[in-house]
Amino acid sequence: MPMVDIDWLKDHVEVPEGLTYEQLAKDLVRVGLEEEEIHTSQVTGPIVVGYVVDATPEPQKNGKTINWCHVDVGDKYNDVDENGKKVPRGIVCGAPNMAAGEKVVVTLPGAVLPGDFKIEPRKTYGHISDGMCASERELGLGDSHNGIILLREYGFSKAEYDELKPGDDVMELLHLNKPILEINITPDRGYAFSYRGVAREYHHSTGAVYTDPVSKLNEQVSQINDEGHKTSDIDVSIEDTNPIHGVPGCDRYYACAVHGFDSTCASPRWMQRRLTRAGMRSISLAVDITNYVMLDLGQPLHAYDLDKIEGPIVVRRAHEGEHLTTLDGKDHELHVEDLVICDSPRGNHGSRVLG
């Protein structure tokens, strides 16, 4: 069931300062959107911004190289030397992207991470590691475990990044301490799977000012071809020869080619964070954009690699005995009432099913 993040909801509707998820649930149930559960954070602090003062690579006998680091975590959390002076903490880190001069996320002794993983000082590789520099996966922010979080890559503006100081609370900074509301949607209210729909219902419940994001988009984009099946970029054909009870399965299909798109670019961190809180994995820039638009506006989208499209896009019913192999490698036999999207010539059984 859909997750509702107050920060995202505020993009479309005004909410009172300090609105709690408990109050949000009460407001939404008045318009029939029932609370399924308020999910609380699985992370507790202290988790803070750390500045890597130095990182010394130390090759190990097992072939692995670790970094013995000294990390400034602010006066409140720094160690104290024998002279009573505040000094950076010593932390062992095996991440390949660890480097001096970076601002990182440091989980300190006493913190608890997802899976009830407790952070405490421990002796490892000949050092006492007095904390841990965390990756996205370790904090429950995503699946990335290729290295630790480098805050300069995390979607902050230069001014925001420069303002980050050792010891700043990361629980608040990265929204690790925030719950999220899961709501129960009945089959006749599919629009409420989107933030656009939930924001509108919140408006009906409370009278809060609502701005339809689609209205704003219509002011920014050129007029879409009203015929619904033509585009100047790629040919589209709708061929429903087997409408169910006389009702076509698809009466309109829009497609548009986007040129100059760099598919190797990473999705913005703010988008990744929102997708993760919505219960979706960040996969790639193209996929993340389509999933984000679907969650925000309620319009399902799919992206194809234009270089791999052969012939027109065809929307039709499946042929008798036609099969589809999904991304998980499983083979599915299709029924003649199934609607498919394919990209090759329209000959019998000659189409490659895309979805």
C-alpha cells in the first residue's frame, strides 16, 4: 500500500507547521483513506557529520586494504587525549572511496542501525575503531554498498555542503528519524496511490490550499497531439482486434523520444531518498524518473532504449500461445485477452513483447 511522506506531500498542498503523522492519518481517514500503519525509524543515533582529517591505507595479509582514519566529529563527540584536548576519533574503514578531506556519515557508539546492529568500539586490524563510517545500505537509505556516503555527492548545494560542520546531526539531515504513513486504498480509488491524489483528498478533508501539479505542468509543456497515437519521434500503432465486451484495452498511447539523455548519470540523491521512503529501489536515472513521476502524479510510465527499438511501437492483444520472458528470467504464457506492447513488425508471432 502507498507510503505518504509529509515532506513530499507538501509539494502539492499546504500543511500546518509541525503536522504529525498521527494527525495526518486522522485527517485522511475522514475522506476514506485509512491508516494501515505508521512505520517508525529503525535507526537511532548518535549519527553525525564527520570530517576525515587523514586516511592512511594499510594493506592486510588477506589482500584487503583498510584505511586507518582520524575523523573530526565535533567537540561534543571527539575523543580526549591525555592532555585533556579534544582530538578526532580513530576509525577503521574498508571503503574504497574513503579519502582525507571528505565529509562523511559517522555512526557513533550507542547508535543502532537496521537489523538491530549496535555500534560500539571494537578492536579490528590492530586498531580500536571508535565508530563506523556508513554506507547507504547500512542506514537503510538504499541498496548501495560500494562505498561510504560522501556528503558532497549527496544532493546538497555548494552553500549547503559548506555549512555542514563536524558533529551536525545526520538523523535530521537525512531524515533518518522520520516515520512514514502507510495508507489502505480501496480498488475504486487508484488515484490515491499518487501524491497528487492524496494531496487532493487532504485538501477535501482539511480545506488546505491545494495546487494541482498537472495544471502547472500544462502551462510549461507544448500542446500534446490530441490524436493520441501519433508522435514526431517514433511511430505508434494501437491494434486491439479483440476488445473485451466491445471496450478497447487501450485507446490512447503517448510516446516521446528524449535525445541527449546520459543514462550513466546517477539519480539525484533527493529523488533516491524519496523513492526509498516510498518503498521502491533506486535502479537507474531513467527508471527512477519514470517511477518518481508515477508516484507523484499517478501516471505510469516506461522508458525504452531508443537505439534498441525495432520498427514501430505496437499495442495489441497477445497471440495464442505467445510467451513473455520477464526481467527475472521467468517465462510466462500469455492469454489472448492480455494486452502487450511490442516493437517489431506486426506479423503474426513476429513481435518482440516489451511489456
